[in-house]
Amino acid sequence: MHPGRAGCGVMKLQGMIDYYAWKTVPADTQGDPQPVNDSFANSSARMHRFLLWFRDPGMERDYQIETAVIQRDQARAALVVGVLLYGVHGWMDMWLQGDHQPHFWYVRALVMAAGLAALLSTFRASFVQAGRRILTWTALVPGIGLVVMMASLSGSSFMEYLAGLMLVTIWTFLFIGLSFIRALAVNSLVLAVFNGLFIAGLQSMGESVARYNFYLLSTVLICGISAYALERQRRQLYLRRKELEAERNRHRDQALHDHLTNLPNRYQMEQRLDQAMARARRHGLLGAGLFIDLDNFKPVNDLHGHEAGDRVLRQVARRLQGCVRESDTVARMGGDEFFVLLEDLSSAERIREVALRIIEVLSTPIPIDESRSDGARALLGASIGVCEFPELADTPEEAINHADRAMYEVKRAGRNGYCFYGPSGPGKVIHPHVVAVENIPVA
């Protein structure tokens, strides 16, 4: 390592992120179809086959919340169109059919008032939670209203209203935005009430009943299958999108973290450092970056191999995380180098305390193999360069470079200490007293 190698490799890492993001776009846009993962291929196991509900209550809740806005907009359009058509149907019945009865308008007024009330409810915040129940009851009203009016009709007028009932069935399944199972329940109830006319003797039983039911059941069947297929497709697309997002986030997380220690890597550290410096300037706060280079680490790899060195590095990462607050950041810059970002500091004394603690914990012998209590241990140390911000650095690159230079000053002065970077360059190197540990085999 040398003082001038503070380059961040942003373009390379950004390219990795873009590559992984490309790998997770839908397969039909990048070549041969590839399943995203096994969970999407087995989406039927995550969704009820008939009811089309997600078996995971949390996923179902998230789906309902996410689709509430779309459902609200669709419901508004459906209610406006439905109320207008219901009124136009009454006008046509009165002026063209000639078999309109005065009390029909009372029924129509109630149905249209229910539609308008439901329309107004879509502008209330409570619609997100109660919208499905409101729309279910609202969808039931026009069908029941038509059946009530059909109790007084016969002949061609009855057939005219039967056609209207079929239109309401289509509206309920495909327009108002109800789920398939709710629309099926509404239309099944309307169909039962319709047949109740004949059972109760309000309409005469005959061969026409079978024909009426054939028309209604055919409409329910066609619209029901269409609604089922559309909702199933919407839910599968939702599943796929969520899995793509999870996969993309996983790859992005891999691109921003060190695979060995799972600490943030240099690229992510620079992002966090940039944000921390902006906050420090905005609120007049003190922050610091500590560049840490391990002392005596090379003999661990030379004597025990790189796997042993990896185990030691993972232990070093855990020890460093134990030296700082949860709001601070520990990153691995590469090799045996680490960086600690301290934010919202009250004074420079806090920085010294953290530096001393790091030197102390890293000077404590580290087991080469944690599973063996009597095995060899690595006796390391830490050379730490410190750069305070925002006073002494304006950019992340500058802060890292200053801390790097201060760290090299510690290396030249005998290692295992810390040094603050000042206005004129690296300052005095401090070597804290570390108690020697005897009778312990070290690397």
C-alpha cells in the first residue's frame, strides 16, 4: 500500500452492480428464458389455488396495501360509469320500452345513491383499509335492485332486464376491481335471489327458467374464468417482481460488502463517508475516519496459510465492530486494511478512546483456529491514521488519503499506535502501552 492509492474503483464496482441488475431483469428481455429462482417456479405453493390468496398473511397484507391505490382509481371509474349506465337504462326503459313502473325509480335512486356514496368513500383515507368491503356491498346493490324490479315484469321487458343483469355481472367481475372470490360471491348471491323469484311464486315457473339460468350462468362462467385468470396473473407478476427486487438487492448487497467479513467494502464506505461529511457540514458536527493497517499479519499467511489468515481477518472484523457504536461504520478496505467511520462526536477525545480500544483489542492474541483452545495464536497490532472532518477534509477521497498518510507515519515510527492528521500534515505518533502476553505460542 502507498499513500497515493486512494482511488475508489467506483466505475468497476458500479459496473458490477449494473451487471447484477441486468441479470435479474425478466428473462424474455435478455435472451433465453431463465427462472429467477425456485420460489417463483413454485408460486402455486405460495398462493391458494382457488381463492388466490397468498398463504403468507404478511405477503397478502403487503399486496393489498400496494394495490389499494390502483383499486381505488379503478373503482372510481367503475362507479361513475355504473351510476350513469344505471340511470340511462332507466331512461331508456321509460321512454322506449313503455313498461316502466313508477316505483322503479325509487329502487334506482337507492342503487345510484349507494354508488355515489361508495364513490365519495374512495376519497377518504379509510378506503385503503375498508375499500374491499365497501366495494363488495356496493357491487351487490345493482344486481339486487334489478332482481327486485324484475319481480314486476314479464315478457320482453323481463328479458330486457335480464340483459341488464348480465351487464351487472360483467361489471362486477371485470370492472369494479373486486377480487375474483368476492365477485364470485356477489354474483352467486344475486343468482340465488333471482331464482328466488320463481321459488317464491313472484314469477311463473316454466321452461324459460332454465333458459334464463343458462344465460346468467354462462355469463358468470365466462366472466369468472376471465377474472380468475387476470387476478392470478397479477399476483404472479407481483411475486415475480418481489423476487426480482430481492435478487437485485442481494446482488447489490454483495457488490457493496466484503465477502470474507461481510463488512461494507471501500465503495460503500466512501458513500457513507460522503453522507456523513454532508451531515457534519450541515449541522456543525465532528466526525473522523480511522485508517487501520494490521501489524504483523503477513507471517500469519506465510506460516499458517491463507485460510488461517481469513479466519483471523474475520475475528479482527468482529473485534473492531465491538469497539464502536452501532451508528458507526467498520469497513474492510482490502487485504489487512480496515476503515472506521465515527460520526456525531462531541470532542476529539472520543476518537482517541476508540483508537486506544482498537489497539488494545487487536494487540490481544487472536486464535488461529477458534475451535482449538491450545492452538497457535497471532500476535498482531494496529497502525491507525486519523483524519477529522469536515475541518480537514472536504471529500471522502481526501479524508481517506489524509488518514492513510497519518497511518504511514505510524508505520515509520515503529507501528502499533495512532496519529492524527493536522493542517500541516501527520502529527505526533502515539504509542500506547500494551501489556505483553507471555507463554502463548504466536505466529
